[in-house]
Amino acid sequence: MTKYLQKIGRSLMLPVAVLPAAAILLGIGYWIDPSPSGWGAGSPIAAFLIKAGASIIDNMAILFAVGVALGMSKDRDGSAALSGLVAYLVVTTLLSIDSVAMLQGIDPGNVNAAFDKIENVFVGIISGLIAANMYNRFSKVELPDALAFFSGKRLVPIMSAVAMLFVSLVLYFVWPVIYSALVHFGEAISGLGVIGAGLYGFFNRLLIPTGLHHALNSVFWFDVAGINDIGNFWAGTGEKGVTGMYQAGFFPIMMFGLPAAALAMYHSAKSKRKKQVAALMLAAAFASFFTGVTEPLEFAFMFVAPALYVVHALLTGISLAIAATFQWTAGFGFSAGFIDYFLSSKLPLANQPYMLLVQGLVFAILYYCLFRILIAKFNLLTPGREEVEWEEVKAGGAEAAASSQSVTVGNKHAVMAATIYEGLGGDANVTSVDNCTTRLRIEVKNMNDVNQKVIKATGVPGINIVGPQSIQVIVGTQVQFVADEIIKLRNK
């Protein structure tokens, strides 16, 4: 089950990756005309950009239906994505306010409020999962000659539509209950005010290792329980100083805190290993500051020094609570890096966003001091402090890369892929390869045949063994290119 949920988390990143486009369009539009109207009434150019960005934000549920269907299908075929759209259209049409009113024979104004929110990310994800399941089951089915035209992949959208008839029937009774439960959960946390924001930040980081933080995020960031913090913030619909409270506190952490932690780990590394650690920490810190992608940095100490990671989670919760207390707000379309900070700082609901920079400087000091003290006091084996000799590891990695006949000279991704694949045990041991935003997700036959020294020789931030046959290699934002090269090796 955990592995399945992790795969869902990886699939969710495909539609989430579209959000920066909306952030850029909305951000530029509001920079041109930050009027309280929220749609650039004072400038046709601003209105054009804002509405273009809103077209993405307002249709996130559809993006999730298509993206999840594509990501969860066994070979990521386009017909699965089309089926996700079909599934979503069926359920949202059947359970719309007007349709339910007609089925119940009542006035549309008396229909349960849950059905007014049926076009949401939660239903989009369900539609995507159903469509992916239909693709995996029916994409190879051959029908009798009279119906041969509808065989294989053409059958998938049809079966998705049929399946959604039954899903719609179930949701007709279940969705109001689910919706009420989600609203109560969101209200329980949001009702705690700054404490609720802090609790959310804490659990958001704790769930990162499992990839299940997406489920928690959807309640607060999207329109699942009526909070919709991201959508409302960027659309300018909400309360200034309040809307954005589940986003703002991440900026001091990702732009300042984690880069300071990277500096602390560099300074704590053994002298002869500082050069290698510097390359790793610099790249990870830059990604965290500029784009808000933190996994390469977090995975560098998450498993080798879990106590540090708990401290990191606590500090994240404190940061969200502080920002919420003083009502300092900024927002993001992808993650809390400099790009989103810059773009969101002129939005109508941005409130004293410059104070997040001041808060960030304070958290940079906290992170640096706490990490330095804890690493030294408890002799935590952060990067560069391990017992493994770098020279030995580098030699093993070079030997592995040289042994591969498929490496293209000058292609750094191919070289890295060949080394990692060799360290995983190659064709004899690797059974499947997948990737999310920053990690390779590998299934192997025998974990004992995996040579972690060889893999680490490539300079990856970390390795995470999540099961008897499941291993993750944290590569960073270039992971897709490394994964593509490994797949090429497997297909030869």
C-alpha cells in the first residue's frame, strides 16, 4: 500500500509542475497592475496575463485527472490521459448541482453544498486512478472482429466512462460524508490559527520521506476542504494577512534555513572531504533557495541523521506559526523559492512579504547554529563525516562507469546513469525503474547485490532503502534525464 501511495505522490507531481506557469503569468500580471480588483482592471496586458494564469489555477482538478491517469498507467500512454479526462467529465456532470437537483426532484438551491464542490482535486485524482486502472486492465484486450475497432487502447476511454457511472453512484452517497469530514478536519486545524499553521508545517516535513505529504497539502493548498490557500491567494480572493498562511512560512525555511544547514554540514565535514561535500551542498542549497526544491538537501541528512530532520520539521512548523502570527504572507505556485517569492510579492493578498526575508535571516542563524552544535555533540554522520573513504568510493564509481559499454563520452547524465545502474546490480538485479521530481525509484531482486559505494560515487545526495526490494536514489532536479538513460541501458 505504501508503495502504491508513493506512486500516486509521484504522479501528482506532473500536474503540480504546471503550476509555475500559472505563477509566472499571474505574478507578472499583478506586477503590472496590483489593483485590488484581482484581475488587472487597469491594464489590458495585466488582465490578459492574469486571466491566462487563472485558466490553469481554476482547472487544476482536470490537470490532476489527466496527470494522475498518465502517471499511474503502466506505460504512460496518451490514451490513459484522455481516459482520465473522460472519467472526470462523467462524474462531474452526473453529480453537478443541476443533475443532482433533477435526480432528487428538488430546487437546485436546496442541493447539498458538497455537490457544488464536486469539481475538485480529490475527484480529479479519483478519476485519474480509475482511468489508469482501466488502461492497465483493458489496453491489450482484443474484441471480436465485429467490434475490433474498439479493441485495445480505444476501449480504455469507454471502460473508464462505464466505471465512472458506478463511481458516481457511490459518490452520490459517500461524497457528502467525505466532504463534511474534510471540512471538519480543515476547520479543526485552521481553527487553531497560528498553532494549526505550525502543526501543518511540522507534519508536512515529517511526511516528506514517505512521499505522502501531497495528501496533507491537498487539504490546505487546494479546494478540497474549502481552504484552497494557493488558488485563493493567487486569484486575490480571500483575507489579506490570512490567505497564504499555509504557504508563507515555508519561504524562510527553503530560501534561508536549509541553505544555512547545508553550510553547517559543509563546515562539519572532514577536511579531506570538504571539496566533494561543497559540490553537493552548493547545488542542493541553490535548488532550495532559487526554486524551493528541497529534497536533494533534505535527503542528504534525513536518514543518516534523523534527529536533525526532526529538528528541521520542528523549525518549519515554528516558521509557519510565526509568519501566521504576524500575518506576513507570500505565496507560491510550485514551491517556496526565490522565483515564487519574487512573483508573488506584488499580489493583492501579499502582506509585508519583505518581513519573511528578515525572518529568513533569523532562521538561517538558527539552522546553522543548531546543525553545527548537534552534529558535533552527537557525532552525526552527515555528508563528509562517514567512515567510507571517498577515494575508495570514487575508484569504485570510476570502475563501474568504465565497465559500461553504453556511456556516451561527454554525456554527464549517461555517465551518472551507467554508474548508478552498475551499482544497482545492472540487468541481473534491476526489475523496474521509475522517477519522481528528484528521486529514482528502483525495484531490485536482491538488495544485497546493490553497491551503495558505487552509487554514492556519482555525488548523489542520498540513498533511501524503503523495502526489501525497493530503493530510492536521490539525484535532484535532473533526475528525469538520468532515469531516461537508465531505461536506455535496460532496453539494450
